[in-house]
Amino acid sequence: AAQLLQGVAAPTAWTGRALHALAGFAERQCAELTATRDNDAAVSMRTQKARELAACRRELVGAQGADASRLRAVQRRLEVQAASDQRELAELRAGIGGFLRLAVWAFARCLECTDAFDLCAYPLIALIVTHSRAPELHAELEHVDSVPSHKLLPLARQLCARLSTDNDAFHAAVRRVVARMAADYPHHTLSHLFALCNADRTAPRTDRRSTLRSEGAQLEQRRSDAATAILHSVAGVSADLKQIVGAVDELCSAYIELAVATVPEKYRSSKLEGQLIKFDARLRISRLRSALPPALPVLTAEPRADAPRDYTSVPFVTSLADGYSLAGGINLPKILRVLGSDGRRYKQLVKGKDDLRQDAVIQQLFSVINRFLAPRDAGSQSGAAAGLRMRTYQVVPLTKRCGVLQWVDNTLPFGNWFRGNETKYRPTAPSMSQLRATVHAVHAEKAATAAQKREVFDRVCSSAPPIFRFFFYQHFHDPRSWFERRETYIRSAAVASVAGWALGIGDRHLQNILVDQTSAEIVHIDLGIAFDLGKLLPIPELVPFRLTREMVDGMGLLGLDGSFRHACQATLHAMRDNSRVVITILNVLKVDPLYLWSLIPLRIGKIH
């Protein structure tokens, strides 16, 4: 099959389907053989046989007569078994290498000749990353150079994370691919490269000194050096690219400086939240505002990946507000307002002292899930599967400890809505703070039994009936809009529940779930707890997702048994149908050198 496909001069739709099938088969065979080679029982058995052979040889040194004859017989038998194991291991390695080469070639060729299977980019990069040290792979890496740049853009973050100045075939191939992406689509790639160059720019001095002493310091330095070299090479391609690289560098530096800038003491009161604070004239962003470069992009926009170096869909900054406002919170993130060349007004949240890299990765996963849920052609979806999507927003990490996020307009945290409406719709019921105090009090009693805690919980629930259905009465006044927005809310909650369960998203309190006041969609923010890390907290999170009485109250008379159940099933079916892609992406993220998928005391303290 591979020989036939290699001889095809003019690829067709049939060629693309055949290459996709061949690549999938080779990938599965490679995975099965790798699992057989790395099976714990097989590895343990080979190790045990090697130990037995070594022990037999030691005993044979001083043995004589019948003992020596017996030991020599045992030695011959063990040597035959060891030779057989080595032959079997060599055959496995040869099989893995052959299928690996075939899979990489077929995936790359499939991406090159058809647009029908663009998700092939994920298993292609996963194979390359997983087997980066396999010598069989190195000869096939040149095929990745033929894959169109825009098809690798969804994995730009993961490819940039593998950059290094090492001269082996794998890292050389990664540098070539990233440099090509940066030259073809600078507005999709440059922010990742500058984040690597500026990774430790906002770290405290003590952190910088400890980083220099850490084992990974040299790896981080090589990654930063490789990113810097690529930026220099891209800037040298053309005058336009040099201008773009300079503008993005200036913008990232201005945002980093603003993120860590101290807020004047007189504006720190929560009563002044939202008030405009003028830029300090010494800040870089103040100088940038007075003389805007022509190629300054809106970092939180989502431009299309059109033809290489086609910037028609990229909104550029035409004006910046003369100050910022505060969003509240411990670290006082700053809200910045930008006017784009597309006529849109963008609100951006600039955060310091907060690692946004994990949030960016989870948003990337949500975007992939949306691709599974999107109809492949007009009218191909109906019923429960129609209109399903996970609401996403742009997250742009600038360093390890700061970044900028797209402000989600017209949204309100669930907690804010309840606090603003509980007295209106529950005038005689105790307040939320009083109910919380009641529950905390019984849990603080060491002698309280489970039955007593349940009794208090039931009493609290009966004294405060759910009220979220009134949200729809408030915002959508005619029957049609009320019904459509409620269905949108139900479907959005279903997708968020299933996706959140699959990715182990935790820390879903009322301030981390927003509701759009115009579309009624659910928006999840602050995604620092993922992959079931919530189960490792001092008070473990055991529920798979947040589905409280209030959330169900907004779903109407049918509650969970109407559109919600059908939308959950449709979402789960879509993820199961694409389970290999999901697992492939998660395997790539699992070994990502930029992220720590574990709980550290600092993160636990932040949650509490």
C-alpha cells in the first residue's frame, strides 16, 4: 500500500483517505508493539533472567565435578533463553521502527495532499515527540517540512516548548518547523517565542538564583537561545517581518511591565474598582500609546490562518486607552481597553503573579473539542448534536508569572448574580453567607455525625429554594428569545460538564463560572486545577462537575431529563468517536516540558 501511494503523482480525495487509513493502521501497530516491548511483566522477566545468568556464572567460577556440570547446563539453557529474548526484542524494535517511519510519512503526506484530515497533525507530532530519540525516526523528519504551516498552528505552543539549540535531528527539525510557522504566520506564533525568551523576566530574584542552580536551567537556557535565534532569522526574511517582530516584542515588553507595575495605594480599595487609573508616564505602554507602530497586533484577537503572510484578517491596534482599571482580587489584575483596526473594542485582562500557561493549554483542549462538535458541512447536524460548543477565550502567557487574557464581554459570575438577586427572589430566606456559616459550623464540630450533617444540609436547602430560572425572565422578555436562550444555556452546561469531567477540571466555585447575559452561555475561567488534581486537595473534590440545584433550576420543568441529557450524550459520543485524538493530545501535554501537572504548596494555598 505504501509503495502504491508513493507512486501517486497527482493526489486525489481517494489518496487522502487511503493515506489517512494507512497512517492510522501504522500508528496503532507502533503503539501495540511499543506496549509489548515496555510491558512491565516482560521487562521484569528479562531482568530476572539476566540476574539468574549472572548469578550462575559467578557460582560456576569455583564449582567442581558434578556441580560444575549442572551449572554449565543451567548456564547454556539461560544463555539460549537470553539470546531468544534479545532476538525477540530486536524484532520488536525493528517492527516499531518500521511502523513509526510509515506512520510519520503517511500522516505528513496526508496533511500535504488533503484538507479533510487536518486533525492528523496531532498524532503526527505526538509520534515525533514520543519517539524523538529513535534513530529510525530521524530520516523521516524531513517529511514534516512539507506539511503546510497552518495545519501545525494548533500545536505551535507544544512545538515551541521542544525548542533547543541541540544539534540532533529531532531538535533541528523542530527549529525548522517553528521558524517556517513564524515566518508564514507571525501573529499566531511570535507570542509563543517571546514567552520563551521572557520566561524568567518577572521571576523574583531569589527564584532566578535558584533557577540558575537547578538541573533544568541549562535546558531552559537552550530553549530561550533557540527561540531568540528563530526571532532573529525571521526578522531577517523581509522588512515587513522585521517590523512585525519588533512591534510584537515592544507590545509584549509593555504588557509585562504593566502586569508587574505597582498600583497606587489610593486605588486599592474595592470601592474604586472599575475607576480609570492613568498610566504612569514612565511606563513603556504610555510611550507606546503616544506613538503606535503600524504593525502592532491585538494580542487577544483570533485571526484566521489565511494564506502565508496574509494579514488581512489580523486586527491591529489603532488606539489605546490612556489608563487601566482594576478587576479586583488579591493580585489586582488590570483591565486594558484597545481599539482594533476592525472597528471592535477589545477589553484585555493583564495579570501579574499568575501562571497562565495551564489555562492556555486547557483552552487549547476546549478548542479541539469544539472541532469534534462542529458540523462537517451545513445541515449535517440536527437535534441534540446541533449548536454544541465550549465557550472559549484567548489566553496569551507572556512569562512564567504573567500574561494577558481576552475579557469575556457581557458575562457575570454566578456568585455575583445570586448575591444581587437573593433578597429579591428569596426575601424571607436567610442570606447565602448565613447559610454557608450554618453548614461550616456543623462541619467544624468533630463530634457531628454524617446523619447530623445531612440533616443540616437538607434544612438549609429547604429554607432557600432555587431561583436561577428568574435569570431568564430578567434578560429575555419575549417567549422565543427566552426559550432559545434557555436551550443555549442547557447545551452549554452539558458540553462544559462532559468536557470538564473528561479533563478533570476542578475548583468550580461560583466565581469561576460565568454566564453570558446576552446568549446565556456558560464560560469557565481560572482553570488551574485540571486532570483530577482536585482529588488531591486537603478537602478532596469528589464530584465530577458542578451540577447544583440552582443550575438545574434554569433548565425548566424537564430538568436533567430533557435537552441536557441528550446534549451530554451527543458530546460524549463525539469525544468517544475521536478518543484516539483526545488521548494523543493528552499524551503530548503530559510530557510537555513547560507545564507541571501536579499540585504544589503555592497552588494549594492560592486555591484555599
